[in-house]
Amino acid sequence: MSTVVHQKTTDRRSANLGNLIPVESDTTANKHREKDFNVKSSYFGLLNCRSVCNKAIILKDYIVERNFDIFAITETWLRPGDIDGITIGDLVPNGYCFYHAPREGRGGGVGVMLKRTLMVVSTEYFTNFRSFEAIGIQMKVLSKDVYIVIIYRPPLSSGNNSMNCFMEEFSSLLEDYVVKSGSLLIAGDFNFHIDNSSDVS
């Protein structure tokens, strides 16, 4: 279990380290997972990789070695269509499927890798948001609905990405999910640097 650090510590760059929450390392989490085989859980990972195109084999090995059930990727830099089919072939391990939403342009893109043993009901590719990119997956786990949404919000320098715009669009996304029964997991790279008290973006 993660513990919250309440002590307020500030370094020379005015970063408030008290805003950060320590998270178990994957090694520790794996030990707990291996000890209790009665707990029905999935091992989830997330990485902003800034292009899978030049590190597909490394990522594949990383996913297999750590036995992720679900692995989300932001900034895939994959292109629309079948242009990067060979790269995706190198990236996806045996026994996994890969869903991704490329950006219509350079960079960006989000994706999620899932073990084929997981029951995917549907996928949703969000194209109506200007301030962030997202992909949604609906799964059935023990007859219950589980929704996973992976988000990438580019930095403010990327154009239509003011804080107000993001908050309005993110609220709209949440409104679609709060009426659904089941569990919801939202993860991604929001480009909110909460460790830096001077960053108001």
C-alpha cells in the first residue's frame, strides 16, 4: 500500500515534494502478487515512451519480463493506417493485442496492450477533443464492466490546449462515464507538474 508523505519539503527549484506519493516499485508489487494467488488482480503499467518506433523490441521485452496484463503507452508516435505495421508487429508480444489511436499529424498518439486472456467488449477512439488524445477500452472482469481510459495531454505550447479548454473537455469525458455501471480507471500523461509549485499549466 502506498503511503502519503505529509512533510512539506522544498528543493532549490521550488518543487513541493510533499505533493508526491511514493509508489511501490514493480519488484515489490510483483512479490506481493506472487505471494497471494487468491487475489484476482491485474498488473498495470504506463509509459510515455516518446516513440515506440525506435524502441519496439525493448518495450516488448519489458512487457514480457514484468508480465503486465495491461500496458498503456502515451506518445506512441505511430501514424494512421498501416504505415507502421512492421513496428507494431515488433512491439506486440505473443499472447497480447494492441489498440491505439494515432494522432493526425506528427507525434502524440495513445495505445494500450492487453493480454488476450482479458475479455475486451469494445474500444472507443475519441476524436472530438482538442486539448487531449484518448482511447477507451471496455472489458468484462468476473462478469463486471471495467472501463480503462488512456489520455495524453500535450504541453501548452501545442496550440489548442489551455487549462480551461482541457477542464471543459475532460469534464465532458467524465460525464459519459459516470452514468455507466462498473469500475473506471483513467491513466495517462496529463503534463501537470505538481512537484513544481510555480507550474500553473
